[in-house]
Amino acid sequence: MTKIILVRHGETAWTPVNRIQGWLDIELNERGLRQAKRIARELKRKKIDAIYSSELSRAYETAKIIAKPHKLRVKKDINLNELNQGKWQGLLVKEARRKYKELYRRWEEEPLSVRPPGGESILDLYERAIHILREITKKYPKGKVVIVGHKVINTVLKCYLLGINLSNVWKLLPKEASWEEIKIPQSRVRK
């Protein structure tokens, strides 16, 4: 049985103001670095076989801090990048709600039926997330693997791992700089 520890990266300057980051490469701020060090302390005593990360620096920096006490090299993978939110990226959520009023309302109410302009859908994200998850569980069938990602991708992974309907994605979003361990049988990731 593979054990997955899902970690959401620490804070960036955009997090407190609710600015949409998506695939934009925004670095951790000072608070985010402190949060990453706290997670590293919390995970220090766990036996970890591998650490994977999004290619985006906010996740990668968090992953490197977690990896240091374990003397592990972080494996970056584009499939763990956050949801690409296209033209919404860089906007404050309130700006996106105002500028794309009807589309954004549907996004919040029916997340599986909407794609941000120029971005990807939740189902697109799901496909790439499951692809990398299957690779990880195949490589570490009895291991413990840390995945450092983002709010939406981590939620999509959690939905898949626990068999939760993706339509619940907005109800399960993790807090910044949080982590949770999920034990999964191999049969769950071979589907």
C-alpha cells in the first residue's frame, strides 16, 4: 500500500489578497518560508521514500525545505502544477467575478462544466494528476511519498484517492501550508 502525504505550499504575496496564481510562478514570501520550515519539522520523523513537486517555485521551494532533513532530491513534474486558469490568472478573485460574472458564477456552482478562458478544466487537471499519481504508486508500491502541490490539484488528487465525486472540489480545498497523509491500496490507482 502506498502512502501519500499531500502538502499545499506556503503563502505567497498573492495568497492573502486572494489573487489567482494558477500557472504563474509566484515565490513564497517570508511567512511562506516559515510555514514550509514548520511542515519540514512536522514531517521530519516520518520515513519518506520520495518527494515530488510541482514545477512552480512556491511548491518547489516548499518541497526542498521538506526534503532537506531526509536528504532527498525533489522530483519536479509539470503534471503537479496548479490548475491553469488562463485569463483569470493575475486577477483578484473579486475582479474575475466582476469581469466574467456569469462564467465565474457557473465556475463556483458547477466546477466540472466550466473552463476558465484560455485555461484548463477540472477534468483536464484530473487527467494529468492521475497520470503522475499512477507513475508514483507504480514506482513506490509500498512507499511513503510526499507530493507538494497546490490548492486545486491537491483537492483533485484527494478526491480520486478517497473516491469522492469531483463536483465537491470547492468544499475540500486545503488551507495554505497544510498536509495530510492518505493510505491507498494499489487497486485504487490501477483503475
